[in-house]
Amino acid sequence: MIEERIRVSDEVELFVAHSPGPTENPLLVIHGGPCWDHTYLLEPLVHLTDRKLLFPDLRGCGRSTGGLPDDRYTPDLVIDDLIGLLDHFEVDQADVLGFSYGGLIAQRLALRTNRVRRLIVASSSIPPVPPDAFGNWPERTLRQSEETPTDLEGPARTRHNALTSARANVWRPESLPDYRARINNIHFTNDWDAPYLAGTLPSPRYPDALQRFTTSNLPILLLHGAQDMTFPAHLATEAATAIPTATAVVLDQAGHMTHIDQPEPWLTAVQEFLS
């Protein structure tokens, strides 16, 4: 992978890892968080050697430009950055995979622009998550109770929260070492925390996204873990039923970090959708 900082606007440089593949068939990968970076998504996607892969850190995340005023952290400004990134690589349209919060950003990119050829919404949701979405699920309550409060501040707090939520993010006990190793390699930030805590951060969810997608011709893959404790899996299957061009793949024995719990079938689903 090639790593470089790419200027996408007067105020922002994005740190981007990208493969040397042909730009005619790129896959743009949008990480979650925010305040995480792209590195926890490299495996298994780096095995897609038939296309150019673009892994940017979003503004205020990882090694991209940070320290901006609070009002410069919005989903629409992230979209502007991603458009600038595609322009830099002279990409008219890209296949896009958005993970978790990045899945909401990816939907927004698809609905705001014509730059998305095929869309993968991974461990995220097109319809909003209702308060009772998980019903009575004692295992979720137990695992989320292991998330411990901390007096840490800044990026250290973000890292702490990611580590203590390990069993709420991965389902299989044997996946925990891999998850923790990836967390230890992430360049965490806390730039998005201030507007979020102040209640001024706009929602990344595009208004009427489900209705908009039902009338579009965009191919969509909803890729999910059956035991996801952040976005319930049934919303993926419900969205796929409502959207004529959507397909849901729900992998058993997999939590929110489905690509860590079930890397081989997860990658196979991506490959088959993009082929």
C-alpha cells in the first residue's frame, strides 16, 4: 500500500493508503467512528488485488488534518473531502464500501452525488434504528455492561472506549486478540467529540434515504453480522426487501466487526457483489 497525504481543499489534507491497482475500477472504503482511522479495515480488503483500493482517514481522524473549529466537522464537509479525493485520482465513479458510521457517510455520498457506481453498506443501516430495535437481548446487555467509564481525555479516551467495548463489537471469543491488535494500531483522535457532546453535530443519516434508494437503480449490498449489537441485522434484511436493487448478506457468528469475526465469507460477499 502507498501512504500519502492528499490535499482535497484549502483546509484539509487527507491521509490516504491506496493500492497501485488500475483507477478504472476503484473501491473507496469509508471507515467508521468517527475519531478512528482506516487501518482496522485493511484486512481482509487488501486481498482485493484486481482493483485500486482507497482508504482515507476522514477529516479530524487518524493522520488527516485535525484541530479544525468545531463547525468544520460535519457529514457534508466529509462528502466534499471525498469528492476532492476522487477528483485527485481522476475517478468519475467508484464502488464504495462504508462501515458503521462510514456506512451512513457512504449513503450520503451516493444520494448527494453521482460518484457512486455500487454501494456496500457494512455493519450499518439505511433505515433509522428505533429505540426498541434489539428487544430483550440479555447477552447484549451483559456485553455492553463491560464498557467501563474512564477519566482519560482526548484520543486516550477514544482508545479506552474501543478496547472496553471489545466483546460488544466482536462475537466470537477467538476474534478478540485480532480486534485488540487492530485497536492498538489505530491513530485515534477526539476531534469530533466536542460538536457531538454539544449537540451541534448534524446527523450523517440522509433524510428519506430508504425511500430514495427504493426509486434508484443503484446496486446495494447490505453486509451484516447476525449478532451485531450496534445496528440490528433485521434492519438490513428489511431494507433489502424494500429496495429492488439491494441484497442483504447476514453472516452468523459475527458481531459489529463482522470482517474480523468472519473475514473469509465477508470478503467473498464483497467480491461476488463487485464482480
